[in-house]
Amino acid sequence: MMLFLLFFVLVVYSLIYIIILEDQKRELSELTRQESRIIRHYLAENTIKELHGLEKQPIVLAGVDQFFYYVVDEKGQLIMGQEMIPEARSALLELLQGWIPRKNDIREESLTFSFPERSELDEGPSRERSTKEVKLLIDGMPLFHKGEFIGILYIGKDITFAYQLFRWLLIILIGLAVLFLGVALVISRHMAKKAMIPISEAFARQREFVGDASHELRTPLSVMLSSINALEMVDCVDEDPFTRKLIVNMKNEVKRMTKLVSDLLVMARADSGVIERNSEMFDFQPLAEEVYESVSPLAHEKRIHLRTFFSSSLFVNGDRERLAQLLYILLDNAMKYTSSEGTVDLAVSNEGKKLIIRVQDTGIGIDPSEHSRIFDRFYRSDKSRSRAKGGYGLGLSIAKWIVDSHGGTIEIESALGQGSVFTISLPIVQPS
């Protein structure tokens, strides 16, 4: 819209400029022809063959807004003339020197000169001088008498007022454009708010549906998992390999669905804008060790070297359950994309007034061009591999929400084939 307004202002200004300037040129051309006819008519009536002596004759050459007129002979000598400001004569003659006008050859000139201020209180040569800039249109016409070239008539028209008008016109047009833009922005903002109402309501209903559906699905999934666990204890299951395989697959899929439902419920709570956090001051190291013990069987199963590095005095003020979920997400994500015999390190330290958590792995890594998007919901850098690993693209989104809700930051350093490092910085509270 801004470009359109600028284009509109430019077009309107250019059209008005051209129309007014062409009209001034037309008036000047008409004035030049009229005054040249007066001179020729006077020469013909008085049988005068040359211009010398013409200055003593009763010829009146004056037009509206005419700044000056000069009549020069064939040698360029000034025969007669008059200007609105006598101090400008030398500058004007210098400007006209050597110019032989052709048909429709109108010049546009800017002339700056100084002259003494005329005041009743100022007398003598000590009067202050003023400087003035005049915009002129200058036209000329060769004078012929009985087929012989006898001189040139020059006429200048003052168009300073027209240029002042152009300047004010440009200011007014820009002001109107700004005003129109402001009104358009106010109206568009009002319309956008009205258009967002049904969208916001639809999003709110969708958010409520996701939250309610996730909550309602947890119970039947828990029942299904309990039933599958009970089936595993039946003797006939171990005797039939096909049945055993079916039950194992069912159990894995139910676990995946349970995790997805749990993640969706967390994100639905995050969308509600209400942060449910049970803040307390506690030692972070026992919590980290507990999470380490929980994920150690998975690391052992994948033959991944899981290592921990803790410093002393790791107190933090936060939600114990959410911070444990944060560690689970980061460690699970690291082991998911780290091959056998790889390494995953969990390091927790106290740096100033911050609790620093670093999870480093030797996995496949993430392309730097995707770092800004990995915390988006359902985003997976390699969809085929993520789907094979059982990921839905919600884990890191939840991790970022947990960090943000604690007033911290999460950063990533990674490159393809060089592993990844996730660094979390959380405010801590030292015990008294």
C-alpha cells in the first residue's frame, strides 16, 4: 500500500507540474509573439530600418508576471529593456549572451542575485543587501524588418510562485498520503480484529477439543496397556511365537499412543496460556540421577555410553515434575539419533546465578539451516528417519515450553554428522 501511495503522489505531482509549466510556457510564447508584433509594427509605421534609437520612442512592452524584456541588435548590443529588479540586469545579460533562440526554444533558468533593501530608515551605501532566487522562463524571438535580421527580443517570465506552489503541493500530497495511510491502517486493523474473532474462537474450540480428547484417551489407553500386560503373563502366550509377537507389537503401539496423547495434553495446556507450575526449591542432582537411572536400560539396550557430570550445589527453584520431563525428552532424543557405541553426556553445573544443563551426543546431527525450526511443533528434520524412530515432532516443542515457563533459554549447536549439544540455562536459587 505504501508503494501504491508513493506512486500515486508521484503521478499526480508530475501531471500537475507538467500542466502548469506547459501553461506558463504557452503564455510566455504568446507574450513574446505579441511584443515582437508591436516592435515590427512600430518600425513599419515609422519607416525605421534599424533598432538604434528605438529606446527613445514611446513603445510600451509589459506583460503580466513579466520579469524583464530586452531588445538587442544584430551585434548583441542592448538597445532597450526593462527589468523588475534593476540590480539583476548584469546577471540577466550574462545569461542571455550568445543565445540565439529558435522556435519553441524556451529556457528554464534559476537566477540568484543580491540587491540593497529598500527602506526609509536606510540611507547611503551602508544599506543591508538581500539575496533572492528567482525561477525564470525565458523566451526569445529574432526580429526581421523587410527580410533583414535586425535584432532579438528576449522576454523573461517570473515563475517563482509556481515553484512555491509545486513545493506546497508536494507537501500537501505527502500529508494526504500519510493521512490516508494512517486511516487505512486503522481500518485494516479494525477489520483484522473482526476477522480474527471467528478464527480465535475456532482455535479455542480446537484447543479445547485436543485437550479434552487427550484427557479422555488416557484412560482407555491405560486399560489397554494393563490388559496387554496381563496377557503377557498367560502361559500360552510364551508357547506361541506369533501370539507373542502380536502382543509385543500391540504393547509398543499403545505406549507410543500414550506418549503422543500425553504430549498433546501438555501442548494443549501450553496453548491455554495458563502455566500450571508447582515451584519449589530443591536439589537438582538427585532428580538428574533419577532420570539417568530410568533411561540407563535404554542406553544399555542400544549399547550407548551414557555418562553424567555433576557439580556441587545444584539448587533450583522450579517444577520438579516438568524439569524431570525436560531431561527425559533431551536424553531420549539424544539416544534416539545416536548409533551403537556412541556417547551421550549429561552435564549439570552452576555458572553464576544460572543452572546450566548440557546434553551432548555423537549422533547424526542437525543441519544448521534447520536450527531455527526444530522447536516448532510436528517439525522433523528427517521425516523418514523420525517416523522410523517413533517420533512425532513434539518433544523439543515441549522442552522449549518447559524452559520458557521457567524463565530460561535453550540453545543448540549441531552439524550433520557431528552430533548435537543442547544447552539449557535456568535461574537458580542458592540455599541460605
